[in-house]
Amino acid sequence: MRFCSELVRWTVLAASLGATGFAGESATPVVPAPTPAPSQRVVSVVRTDARTGRLVRSVVVSPKPVPSKPVPERPVAAETIVLPNDPGYRALAAETAKNLDVNPLLVDSVIQVESNYNPYAVSPKGAQGLMQLMPATARRFGVKNSFDPRENIEAGVKYLKFLQETFKDDRLAIAAYNAGEKAVAKYGNVPPYAETMSYVAKVGKKYGQAKQAAEKTAPPVKPAAVEKPKPAEDEPRHVVGYIDQEGRLHLSTR
């Protein structure tokens, strides 16, 4: 009977020690798991306590891996494209004008008003390219692609030269470039169309300003030296003489 009482007492003591630890030690407090932030990851880990031999569960909070941004691909070098208003078009227009004996300043003024050097310009009436060639005019001068700058400028300058030779007047040539040579021939002057009159005024203004600017930047022309005419061989010469202090006579011709 005494043995049973001792067994019960030791059983209760062991249960008490398992819950609170050894005598004089407080029980391990239960710490609530932290609330993870949206960018964190919670991992539950179960391990054996080396001191008590009991299974212990712990919570490990680790930062949530942030997906790395994809490295942008290196852009592939595109083919070089000449953009509108590129100086290359001006040089091409000037070269073509000189080759066809047309003032480059006039060609430049026409292109500025027609398309402002946009090789892809298309008007509501169907004119195309830098010098705004109508399809009929393009075919007339053998153009295969009106949006090709070289073909467009060459045909436009040829047409402008033809108009200059036809009307012998730059103002009428500009009017005919806009309204057509038949309209100028019909009226014998700038046709009384609002569009054509405005066009002639715009081109004429730019052309005049360009010529004034060119005159200011041009180097001054030195006047040619005037040479004194030499007397002809058979022309009579004047004889000049004088007597020096010693009484000698000196003669010379002029």
C-alpha cells in the first residue's frame, strides 16, 4: 500500500517537472508568432530540444524573395534613316539645282513652301514628296518613286527650269509650278486663284530674303586695277631737256 502511494507521488512530481522544468526554474513562456508583413514568408520548424528531449515548434519569418527585374535587351541598331528637314536634303537640292543651271536659292524656297523638306508629304490633291509632284508630272519626267528624295528633287528642278524657259520670268514660273503652265498661259499673268497668289507671295518672300542674306555674307569684290595706257610705238613723244649746274644739257622723252 505504501509502495503504491509513493508511485502515485512520483508520477505527479514527474508530470509537474515536465510542465514547469526543474525546481527553481520557471516554465518557458509561449511567445505568439509574429504577424508577417506582406513581403515576408513564414516557415514553421520542428526540432528536438537538446536539454529536455521534447519536440519544440518554432516559427521563422524570412523576407519574401523579390523577383528580379528582367534585364532589358540591348536595342538593335536600326538602319540609318534621313529624317525630314535633314541638311542632307538641302545639299542634294543645291547640287541638283547647280547641275541643271537653276538658282539653288529658288529651289530651296520652293521646297520650303511645298513640303518644308518632308520627303513623305502628301497634299490633299495628291501631290507627293519634297517638291510635291503630281502623279502626271512625275510620269512626265520619268519618276518611278516620288518619295525618293533624289528622283523627286531632280524632276521638280527640271520642271521648274522648263517653266523658267517657257515664261522667261521667275514669278510666272513659280505661279505655273503651282497652278500649271496652261493656267498661266491662259491669263498671261499669275492666275487669279487665292491659293496660287498666296503661293507666289510665300515663295517670292523666301527667295528675296535668301538672296539678301547671300549678298551680305558674300565676300566684297575688289575693284579691278586700272592700268595706264601705254603709248603706241609710232606715237610722237615729247622731248624734255634741262641744263644742270655745270652747264650740261640733259634730254629725255615722255
